[in-house]
Amino acid sequence: MKRQIPLAIVITLGFLFVIHTFVPHKISQDFYDWFQTWIKAISPFAVFLGVMSLFNVHRTKISRRVPNWQYSVITLIGLFFTAFAGFMWGTQEGTPYMWLFTNVQMPMSATMFSLLAFYIASAAYKAFRARSAEATVLLVAAIIVMLGQVSLGAAITKWIPETSRWILNVPNLAAKRAIMIGVGLGMTATSLKILLGIERTYLG
Amino acid sequence: MYETISNFVAAFLTLSIFSFLYKDNPFYKFAEHLLVGVSMGYAIPVLYENVFIPYVYIPIFLNHDFIIIIPSLLGVLYILRFSKNLSWLARYPITFTMGIVGMGVPLSLHTSVLVQMRSAMLPLDNINTILIFIGTVTILLYFYFSKAHRGIYGKVTNMGIWFMMIGFGASFGYTVMARISLLIGRIQFLLGDWLGLIK
């Protein structure tokens, strides 16, 4: 019963929402709006679960003195101090909370993503070393698109920005569209599996 | 003075992350762990103000809409996930969130499949739209594995691979440029805002 009742709720709600999509009656719409308020009231507690999970992982590392446990202390200090700053002094511009965002969180996340520029360059080198016709096409398309984004491309020849636009608007669009159709079919199949009770991994 | 200290902190953390390019080291580990903590800590007050206050606190305590206590209690059940004996109760808030998946069936079929198919087919009035159509169909055929990719069918699916390679190349190029622009931003910060070498 610990699994059957939750499963029955998902299946019942799932079919009600299928009906809601096809029958936009007032009763159906009211039910949907009411359900939305419930979901919004449940959602903040899911974030609390995430915070507790992070806290438990690092607390265990500290209590067991695993290698590099000292860094877990840094994570917990960062977590609690930032949250405390937000609750204590507010989240407006000029508060310690926003100082932490501007001078700690934002520079680090931007740098973390910019690191990928180096690793992507090394991946490109490896792809080029594959020396197959397909890898060459991929790299040529990438180089044209990259040059098309900067003024250097237009300085070399006016064909580069035009070819870049064509690549993005024609073959790239075809690839994205086909992948989108595949993703859509996959989403539909997965949703159906959940709806029919075949997929139950979310129950844990 | 305030700006100098702020820039120094940001520069120290930026250089700590860049130090990973040499190898994994204590400065990088420090910055990485701090980023995880600060990011999560940043999200808590934002969610409190934007979700908890308008959808839980105001309806219950100001509008006296006491029915909202039920979903709030359901939300509290999430925390029982950490209990050995009562963790099964955490399934209830999950089931309410998963219930919405019913809308996913017709909506994903409509937006991701039917609309995309219609856009691929209409109007076929110039070489580019014809190429887009051929590209979409050949890529879809490539992912159809119930028929061996041999003979004429193999040649058609091979054309799909070429379209995909151009698409991946374009995405790759676009991603590289986005990362490079972030890198330029960080270098501008270090050389301009922090060291004052560029104006």
C-alpha cells in the first residue's frame, strides 16, 4: 500500500490532466488552477530537501574526517553565511547578500564556465585528429560559425558571415528540428510510461 | 577602499578557479566548494521571497486560505526522506508533482513533434526550405534502427549524418564563442577593474 496509493494518485491526476488538455471546460480549468496553487505551496519544501541533502553530505564528510573534509566546512560556511545574509539584511542592491553575489558567486561561476573554453579547444583538437570526413565537416562548420560571430570573419571575406548565417539557418535548423522531434517522441513515451504505471523509479 | 577589497576578493577567487588549468590544487578546491555553498545559500532567500512568501505565507496567514495548509504539510513530508522508517511518506509530495505529467503527453506531442513537422514541410518554396526538409527526414531515418542501414537506405541515412555533423559543428562553434566571451570578460576584469592595466 505504501507504493500503490501514491501510484494511484499519479495515474488518476495524470489522466485528469490529459482530459484537461483536450476538454478546456471551466470545471477542468478551475481544477487545474487549484492544483497549481497546491504545487506552488509544495515546491519550497523541495528546496529545503535539497539544502538538507547538501548539509547531510558535508556533515558526514566532516564527522568521518574523510580526505579533504576541510573543504566541506567551507561549503557549509558559504551556504549558511549567504542564506543568513539574505534573511538578516535583505536581498536588495547594496546589502551583504548582493555583495556576495557580485563578488563571490558571479565571478566564480563565470570563470568556471570560461574554463570550458580551454577544454573545448582541446576537444576540438582531438576531433580534428580523428581525420574522418564527418569530423572534418563538423570542424569546418564550427570554424565558419566562430569566424562569422566576430569582425575578423567579415574582414577575411564577406562570405564567411553569410555562410555562417546559412549554416545556422538551414542545415543546423534541420538537425535541431529532427532532434527536437526525437526528444518530443521520447518525452511522450516517458510520460505515457509514468501515466500507465510502467515507470515507477520516481517512487524511490 | 570598499571597491578595492571587493575587486581583490573577486580576483582571488577568479585566479583560484583558473589555477585548475595547471592542475587540481587547494586553491581550486577551496573556490569550488565555496561556489557550491554560496550558490545554494543564494537560492534560499530568493526562493523564500519569491515562492514561500507569496504561495504559502500570504495565503495562510494574511488571506486566511487555510486549505493551503494541506499542501504545505504535504511539502513537509519531503523531509521524511531522511527517516529510515517514514521515508515512504515522502512519496506523497512527489506524486502530486508527478501528476502534472499527464499534460506532458499531448503537449510534448504537439509542440515538439506536430508543430516541428508542420514547420519542416510548409512552405517548400525555395532551395533552403527543401534542404531543411531533406535534412530533417534523413536525420529521422538515421535514428530508425529497425531497418539495416545498407544500400540506398544507407546512403540516405548517411546524408542525415552529414546534416547532423554540420548542426553539431554550428552548436560547437556557438558554444566556443560563448565561452570565449566569458573568458574575455574575466580577463577584462582582471586586467581592467583589478589591476587597472586596461581602460
